[in-house]
Amino acid sequence: MDDRVAADVVIPELVAPEVASEPRFRLLVERSPLVVYTHDGSRPPAMTYVSPQVEKMLGIEPARWLEQPFLWVTRIHPDDREDVLSQIDEACLDQRRFIGEYRYRTQDDHVVWVRDEATPVRDDDGRVAYWQGALSDITDRKATEEAFKQSEHRSRLMIDSVTDHAMVMIGPDGTIVSWNPGAERLFGYTEAEALGQNISMFAPDGNRWREDETADLAFAIEHGPAEGEGWRLRKDGSRFWAHSVTTPVRDEQGQLVGLARVTRDLTERRESGRLITQRARQQAAVAELGMRALAHAGAEPLMDEATHMVARTLDLPLSALFLVTDESVPLEAASLRLAYGTGWASGLVGSLEVPPDPGSLLWYSLVDGSPVVVAEAAAQVRRSLPPLLTDHGVVACASLALRVGARPIGVLLAASPRPIPFQDSEIYFLQEITNVVGSFLERARAEEMLKTLDTDRSRLLGRVLTSQEEERAHVSRELHDDLAQTLAGITLFAASLATSTEGKEKETSERIGDMAQDAADAVRRLIGDLRPLELEDGLAHATERLADIAGSRRGVPIQVLFEGTPQRLSDEVEVAVYRIVQEGLNNIGKHAAAARAAVTLSFHPRFLEIEIRDEGPGFEVDEIPSLGGEHVGLLGMHERAMLIGAGLELDATPGKGTTVRLRVPIAAEAEERQSA
């Protein structure tokens, strides 16, 4: 039983002061936790009785209260005294019950909160005889209430200080019952405008959202906190992407009081996420186009794919790649052809030619080189759009120059019939696309130029080598027809002279004959080197002959091995192979004279492979085309191999010898002979 109920029970039982002295009533009063008192109802009332509990509650003996009837007035807290006396005075004048809560100062000057309830007691005639009352100590209750009030105050301050989150209390039916400054900032409604309204006022799409919201509230009530995201509407009509958490609020008995909802604006985060996803998609598209370029896709498929990739990645209906029709004329006077694109009227792509128009955005991009971005074409801007764009209803577009090296050769266009605020990332994406296409075209043109130069070089090299062989054949014939015959005649004459003379003349004739014979042998070897007559019997026989000659010169035999069935090749190829083997054996004689060596000819159905290896000292070598100095012979071998479409590999390691491998295609040679 609390103090208030106890006072209601005790006070009606009290009677006149003289009755209170009776033992049965004294026992009741003195055991009560309340301070029981009576006063005469004067102004101010004078205390006529007070129970002993007053000393425990306020630290003042009961006798002093009675000796000083107005002592109780002086013990009321100064801040409460005037108001309390006024209320008691009014109650006495009106002869009605008085109930009040105020502060007393104890004997040691502590403050005690009391609840004071006093009731007029009437005599048999109905007149007020005196007033009886009771004081209960409510200090603990007041402390609890004050703590709760402070907690509520702090909570309110905290809620009011949160300006980036809307913190709202709503009823189970969605009615707004509280509204913090953060909600006002987020939604734009003041507290007066929002209270009593339904949260459906923030719905961007009316009834459907109301139904969803009702379901969300029911879910939160039944299952606990519920989260959700979606568009919300501000007072000014603008939208934002909101994240909300709705939590049911219940009292101590578990009864639903309402629902607390915290809402924050995630528009920027959502937009950032969208931009990151979009940028990743753009980078993936650029990477894919780059892989196509590295895979040596043709120029036309690559440029066509680039325009489709722009439309697909940026989610646009129109894209195009315009190319200059004649790169030799000044850009200002150049016509543009709609070479590739998507979304245009049938028959335009590949055939439409746009005449020069310096005032058009296409030519501005081409000549100036800067991107041109039109988010929404106004009337004056629309006049700068080519008829092709206006005919297709284009109001927003972005155009960038396509460059090969430093020279613009075209314009990449992305367009739409609706306004589009092109982002920097989208312009950067278009620039990356033009970079990939431009780099590919520049490389393709450079490769084509190198191919042409290489063809010319090969043709010239072939002509030089052919001229060399022809000159060698001519010198060989001259040596054979003139010098060889002369030396043969000298040999015969010396032999004849030696038979007809004696003594020193005979010895001299014999020496002349020997010298002439040695010279004739040297001339025959020279004729053989200049004109490989051994090739008349095939490459296999010629290789054996070369190995025999090289082995005899260095005094160490060179082994020749054959694999497969020997085949005849064209004269040009056989001569080139012969010279390569000849140079390889000459190198063995120069650099590996005392080492073992071998030549292997492997005839396969589609190629001939020749391996020349020795166990000599070897050497350090990088790529064959860079060889020079003492290895100039290897460079000549490489050039001859390249001339006949063969592959030449060199494996040389210091201390481990040298191996030269020549791989000559046979199938191509056979096809050429058959076609001939």
C-alpha cells in the first residue's frame, strides 16, 4: 500500500485531538508511516496536533510543533512557501480538501519532498470544526521522477540534435505523433505540419506504397525491427532514396505504445554505388574492345563493335562513327561518312555522306579536338546539329574526335532523343573507346607500311642474291673457259717439255707442270664454290659434297645423316639452302676446327629440317637480326632463310658448341610446282 492510499485510510478515521489520546487511536496513529496532524484552519493555520513520526521525517520533535504552531510554515522551502500557503488558504476558505506536493527543510537543512493531504472535519451542525491531514515522504518518488525527467530531457536533446536522421514516432495506423528537427530537414515539413498526418504523405506512388507501408508496419509490430529502402517524397516534390528502420515501442506491460522510425537519406550513397557499377561496366567494355584489338580483329569489325558497345554500355539508342572521306584535304573542308553505327534509319550506315559544315558540332569536334557535350539542346544549339541528328529527334549528344596519331580522322557520337546529363565518367569512357580504336588503326597502318617495306626489302634482297648467283655463274664460266683451259694447256706443255729435256730444264718443267696443276685444282674448287654443280644431283648429294670438302680442309671428317625420303625443291630454294649449309660449314672450319661436327637432313611431308651442329667453343649471341662483326655470315644465313620463307634458329652456348637449325616449308614449294 503506497503513501497516498495509506493517507486515505487513516485520515477519515481520525477524530478530535482529545479522542486521539485514547490508547486504541494512539496506537493506530503512531504505527502509521505517515505524519498525522490537525490544524485549526486559520490564516495561516495553527498546528494543534502532530504525530511522533514527524521527528523521523523532518528531524523536529512533536512538542516543538505544538509549542510553535506556525513552525511548519517556516520549514516549507522558500521557493514553494508562497504557493503552498495560497493553496491551503483557498482550500480553507472553500472548505474543501487540500492536496499538494512541496518541499520541507529538515532540522539539519536537508530537503524532503512531502505529499500533504488535509480534509475538513465537520461537527453535527455541518460546520468545520478543524482540519486533519497527513504528510507522506515522497522524496524517493520525486528523485525517480526527476531522473526520468532528466533522462527524457537528454533523450529529447539527443533526438533534436540529430539533424541528418529523421526520428519519428508513429501510431500503429501510420499517424505521425512526434517529429524531430532531422525529420523537418529531411522531408521539409515543420512539426506542426507533420503531426497528425499519415506517413503515406511521403509516398511517391500513392496507394500502392500505402499498402506496402501498412504491411511493413504490421510486420514490425509482429516480428520486431524492420528495415526497408525506397523512394520518398519531400514537401517541395523532390525525391530521395531513403533507408528506414521501424521498431515497435512497448510499455512495461508489453502493450504497444507506437512505432519509432529512423530514416536517413542514402541518395548520394546509392548514386555512388550506381556510378561505381557503371564505371566498372564501362571499364569492362573498354577491356573487351582492347582484347579484340590485340587479337588482330579487322578494322571494320572493330569499329562496328565500338559503336554498338557505346550504345549498349551507355544505354543509348543512337551511336555512330563518322570517318573523313578524304584524309588529304584540310579538316575544315572534309566530308564525313556515316561509316558505322546503330539506331539510325535503314540504309544510312555505310552510305550517308555529310558535307562540310564548320558550324556543326561534328566539325567542331573534328577540327578543335575537344569533346562536345549537349545535355539538352536549346533552340540555338539545335541549329548546330546536323540534319541527320535533328531528323532522328536527337536533343542530347556527346561527340569526340577519333585520332590516328596526332591527326583526327573521324568523330565518335553518342546521342539520345531525351535529355541526358552526361557524366564525366561517360565522356571518359567515350575517350577510351576512341583511344583503343585510334591506337588499333595507327598500329594497323604502321604494320601495313612495314609489310610493304618488308616486301620491297625482300624483293630487293632476292634481286641482289639472284644477281650474286648470276655473277658467280658468269665468273665461274669465265674461269672455266679461259683460266682453267689455259692452266690445262700449261700443264700439258710442261709435261711435254719435261719429256724432251734433261737436267735442270726437266726439273724446271716438272715444277711448272705441278704449279699449273695446283692452280688448275684451285680454279676448279673456286668454280665449284661459285657455281654449285653438285646441285644437279640433288640437295642431299650437294650436302655430302660440301661436308667432304669442309672435312678435308680442317682434317676432321664431318658426318652427314639423312632422315626421310629426299625431295627436290625449286632451284631458287635449293641454292639458298646450299649457301646456308655452306656458310654453316665454313663457320665450323673457322671456329670449331678440331671439334666433332655433323649435318642432319630430315625430309618431312611438309617441311625440310637441316641441323648443323658442332662441339666447339660456342659463343654468346642474342637475336640473329642483330648479329654483326665476326658473325656477319650468320646474318647472311638469316637473310637467305627469310627470303625463301624458312625459319632459322641458332643455339650457341660458350663451352657447349653451336647448333643451327633451318626449317624449310616443302608443301608450299610443291604446290607452286604443281600450279606451274
